[in-house]
Amino acid sequence: MPVRKGRGSQSARVDMPADADSSVLPDLASMGEQCDWLRERLGLHPATVIELVLLDTEQMTRIHVAYLAEPGPTDVMAFPMDPPVAAGACLPPDAPPPLLGEIVLCPDFIAATDEPEPLAVRCALRITHAMLHLIGHDHADDVGRERMFAEQERLMHDWLQR
């Protein structure tokens, strides 16, 4: 899959397939800005890198099957890499910046959902959800679900009101 480097921010890199259908892509700069905003709001070190990869439905299906053994595509997946580093932590001068992880988003799948919000808001919700997974949140049980979704709702409210 050829990848085209999209616009990103200092610490959020946005990659997408070279043949991506731009008619279903939300604003790439805004997605990078949201990753930076979330990094700050979640108290992560400013050097922390988040990779955001946009895939089409066929590519997302392959990843979904390969990593979760679930059929068909999905809207978003999160792949944690380095553990979260707090904003005030001292990084060794020769250390690479921490790579929090990769968020894999499928705008085609999200665009096809029957949700009333604009695509940009739907993608922002998925990015927020994935970021919470990258820092360790989970919704496998009722307590985790309640905590994660309350935090997701708070962050989305603040993002949309900024």
C-alpha cells in the first residue's frame, strides 16, 4: 500500500494511502491539531509522537482481521507503542521522542455510518477514543467503560467548544 505523507503537526504525523479518495477525508491539519490538543490535555510530554494512519475500507478490513481476528472493517483501531510519558518528565538528551502509538482510522467506514454529525466530528470522536486507548483506558468491563466514555465525552465537549 503506497502511503502519502499528509499534513501533520510537530508531533502528530498523518499518513494515508496515495490513492485515498479525498472526497471522504476530513481536514488533515485539523486531525493533527486535535492529536496535539489531546496530547496536551491528557498531560503527555510535548515531545510525544502520535501517528495517525488513514486507510480505505479494504485496507482496514485486512488490519482488523489480522490483529483482532474479527471480520470486516471497523472505524478505528489503536496500537500502543511506548508507554505514556508525563508532561513534566525529563527525557534523556539522546533518546528519541516517545512514540505513544498509532491510530488507524477508516474515514470511508465512518462516512458510511448513519450518524447525524459531520464527518469531521465523527472522526474527532474516533481519534479521541483511540487516544484514550493509547494511554491505557479500556472498556472491557462496566467500570472501565463508564470511566472511558465519560472522559471521551468530556474531551469531545471541550474540543468542540474550543
